[in-house]
Amino acid sequence: MALTITSMKMWILLHRKMQKLFTLAIAYAIIRTSISYEVSDMEFPEKIKYVREQLNLSQEDLARSLNVSFSTINRWENEKTKPIKMARAVFDTFCDSHGILFPDKR
């Protein structure tokens, strides 16, 4: 079957678009991988700050969302105290529900 000039141009255009999509998919995969490594190495205080920055929340906003006081978030973020298991579970659930996944959950 012989290709007409028009169908050949369409094929070339489609091929170029597919190349761009493939390149974007690879770039996205690389970025997601590097982010997941970066996130998995975080200690809990860093995770608190990371979540706040990702969701554009103040310490007060995050405290309200987790049903704890502002001072509790402040102490966690500044390494003054560590959360009890129940509070940590609430934080992990909050992160999961907002699409922020920490592979290690420590």
C-alpha cells in the first residue's frame, strides 16, 4: 500500500508527538523516583515541614487538621518532642489521604 504525501505527513507528526510523550513519561518517572528517595530519608520533623510545605499549610492549619495543638506541631517540627503512636498514625493517614506517601513510615 503506497502512502500519500498527506498520510506520510500525518504519520511523521504522530511519530513526533509519541516521542515527546515518551520523553515526558521518562522524565516524570525519574522525578518521581528521585522524590521518593528524598522523602524516604527524612526524619519525622522534616516530614512535618515537608507536608506543610507541599500542602501550603501553616503549623496552625496542620494542627487543626490533625486535631492537635499548634504547640504540638511546633514541638514535633523543632525536635522538642516525638509523637505518640496514635498521633503518628493520624499523621500517616492524613498524608496518605493527601497523596503524600512515605515509604518507610518510621
